[in-house]
Amino acid sequence: MSDRSIIRDDSTSLVVWLHGLGDTPDGWFEQCRHFATKLETTSFVCPCAPTSPVSCNGGYSMTSWMDLLEIPIKPSSPDNGKFQEENIKKICDLIDEKRKSLGGLSASSVVVAGFSQGAALALATACRYKEPLGGCVVLSGWALPKQDIASQLKKRSDVVKNTKFCVCHGESDNVVLTSCGKNVNEILSKSGCNVSFSTYRHMAHSSCAEEMGDVLEFLSGCFSS
């Protein structure tokens, strides 16, 4: 499966959107196309995760940014760290490549976003990228224990000061428990980050129109400042 993208020659900003476990770039591409109608000078890239064995699915191989040992995922869920480093590098390299090809975009004009497993990787990437990104969107995600996000932020005052975070989670999520979103918000808030946190009644491990409206408002705010 190949990446999907909306590339504009006059781009002043970029969103890199990471899909969830077993999904493909097509899963979120139509939503990105909708965002693109509102953000007329923003390019969007939806990369595809590698195909890797996933422990909690009996070792069956599927598109996956990292190994998972159990579902549902809780803040205390075990984490073996498999495939995380190579995929954080993959996304960092992709951001570098697209910044260059779009005429030298500043890191502050880039937002990395994701859903579920993609959200966990987006958060880790925002904390690890060589420069502070403009924003990070964490939808139904969690903080990877092996990445020790709190420690990363303690070392990265530039990220704390300059990167905006949007954390959203469904209150009826039984795949990545709502406590995971609350934990991400707590880590970011205690680190002094600029974070908006929203939960949505009756929303399971999915998205809703209200959430997507909040994300669009967040993206607009990142690119207008």
C-alpha cells in the first residue's frame, strides 16, 4: 500500500497523518481531503505503516507502527518497544523530505497527527524531532512507556515552549481506554506544554463530527499563528 498525499505547490504548512493498526492511508485520506478544502495552503501526507507481526493478534502480520502486547490498552499496559525507533525515524525522515520538497518549510509549519497507534507514534515523534514542530494531534492514543514522554519533554524545553498539542478521546473507548487520553493530557500539562484536551460522550474507538471540528480549529490555529 502506497502513501496518499495532497501536495500543493504554494504550501505554507504540512500535516502528516498516521493511521491506526491494520488500517491504510485510505482510512483517513477523505478526512484529510475535507480539511484541505478549509486549509487551502496546507499539504497533507498520509504514510502507510510497514507490515509487521503483532503479538496481541497471535503474531499475525498487518500494517502496524509498533508491536502491541495487549488490547485494550491502558496507561499501565506493557510495552516492548518493538519497531518504535525505526518508525519514529521513518516519520522524522518523511517530515525532512517534505519540508525540503515544499520549498523549505519551517518545522513550526508542520503538524504530526494520528489515530490510535498512529497517535501514539505522532506524540513520540513530536517529542523526538530535531526541531519543535508547530503542533501534534493525538486522537484516541496513548503515551508509549518505552518512549518515556515526560523525560523527553524534560530534555526538550524548545518543544514545551513551541509545540501545541491537541488530545482527543472517546468516553466509550474500549480499545484504547479513555484513561490513556487523560494520562497523555496529564503528562503534557505537568510538563508545561500548551495542550487542549477534549473527550466525547458515547464515542467509542472512532471519531465524530464534533471531534473533527475541534481538530480543524486546532490546525487552523497552528497555521495562523
